[in-house]
Amino acid sequence: MILKEHLSFCNLKIKMNNSLYENKFISFLKRYNLYDETIYNYLIHNAIMVDIKEYIDFIGCFFVKNEYDCITKVTLCIPFLEDDITTLITIHEYVHGYTMFKKIGKKYQLKASEEVLPMLYEELYFLENQSPELLNHRKNTLSYIKGVAPFKYKLGYVMQKELLLVNNKDITHLNSLVPHMCKKYIYSLKHGFKL
């Protein structure tokens, strides 16, 4: 089956196929004020869910822009919720989708700070649900970040540590802090500090 056929087939399946992890996912979103029914329904309705073992390279948050550079649509390609790792990955992509949904109809250019909030919420999920599988996943992720990862992931990793110190984990509050913190950090990098 080619990818296009497989993705169409997956879209016909029930979106969330494991109630334990669906409940963990939704509870996490609600705990951190990431659950807005309109946004959640839009993102899940437009999501393409795939088997992570076969299509890990297709996981992500994608958006369509019109001729005026305004975002017109957001689509998540996320794994079926089967365990803590797929839930963590879905949280990461959902946070991307959540922030992009708020930009529908507006001009948008990708920024170096785009990974900060998704990586922060990923870390919060890890801290709440530590398991051997998540620990191994985190170790592999950190190895990638400290190695060949693009700058946006390195920035996300450093900023996530700073944002963990902020008491208010509400997405609106954190989103307001990110641009200033990233500018300050990038400025310090340009003047001799390293990741």
C-alpha cells in the first residue's frame, strides 16, 4: 500500500484507539490549559494518524499558506496513541498545532523559537510519567539535540529548562515569555556563550 492510500485508510479509523492514553492526553491538555474544545476538535478532525513504526518520518504539524502568506489550514500527522511515547509525541505536535491554529488567517514565518513550547510540554509530560521507555526515548532525543539537531531544537532544549522554572505553565502566559527569552538567549550566544 502506498503512503497516500495508507493515510486515507488511517483517516477512516477511529481517531484515538486507546482510551487509557487518550484520557492521559486530554487530562494533560486540560491541566496545562491547552484544551480548547474548538481547537481540539479542529486539530483532531483534521489529523492524520499513522503507525509510528512505519511512518515516523511523516510525523509533524503542517500548515497551508495562501498567496498572502496567511495560514489557511493546519494538519497534524500524529501516531496512534498506544503508549507513553506516542502520547508524548502527540503532545509535542498538538502544541505546534495549537499555536498554529491561533495564527489561521494571519501572516506567519517560521521562527527559531518554534520548538520551545512543544519541547517544554514534552518535558512536563516526561516528568509526570517517567517510565523506562520514556527515559530511553528522552536519552535518544537529548543525544540528537546535543549532536546534529538543527539550532531550533537546541534553542528549544535550553529554553525548556528556563521555562520549567516559571510557576505558571498556562500556554498563554508561557507563549508571551518565549519571544523575549529567546531573543535574550540568542543575543548572549552571539556574544560568546555556547549551547
